[in-house]
Amino acid sequence: MTASALGLAALAAGRLWWLGLIAVAMEAAALAGWAVRRRHASGWLGWHIRLMCGSYLSFVTAALVVNWASPLAWVLPTAVGTPLIIRAVQRATHPSIRPSTVSPRPVRSEMSG
């Protein structure tokens, strides 16, 4: 993706220069997320989620700006994505917030009726 975006930015530098900036930011966030994951430092999971999702938000922003001629294309991905990223980080890093994936077994007295 980064190479494609940089290639487009180079072909139409006067019109798509900003696409190169987004491409570099997207790649930097993705690589940083990968590096954080490999090091497993304290608090690595939250940073990994933020960086990888931030990279994806950069990609979505660039795609919307290129294909949708509206100022909302610059704001909408961040406005929608940021609360989702915050929620994902909270759910991944705070066990008390995680939803139960296994439904509790009924107690024998409940089964007999």
C-alpha cells in the first residue's frame, strides 16, 4: 500500500503530495506496531493496537480523500475510528472490561425446574 501511494504521489506531485505524507505515516505506524509486538515491553498490547489501528485509519483516510471530494473525508475516519480504538484498547488491557466468551452453566436447581 505504501509503495502504491508513494507512486501515485510521485506521478501527480502537485495534486497528491499529501498522499505521500499519509503513506509514510501509515507505514511508520504499522512498523512501530510490529516492533512493539516483538519486544513485549510493559503495556505493549495497548500500543500495538493503537499503532496498527492508526495505520489502518491512515489508509482509510487516504482512500476516502482520493475518492470522495468532501472535507468530511479528512475527519470522518478519525471521528469514527478513535472511539473504537479506545474501546479495543480498554477491552484488551483491562480484564474486567472483557466480555465473557463462555456462557455460564446452569445450576442443577435451575435445570430441574
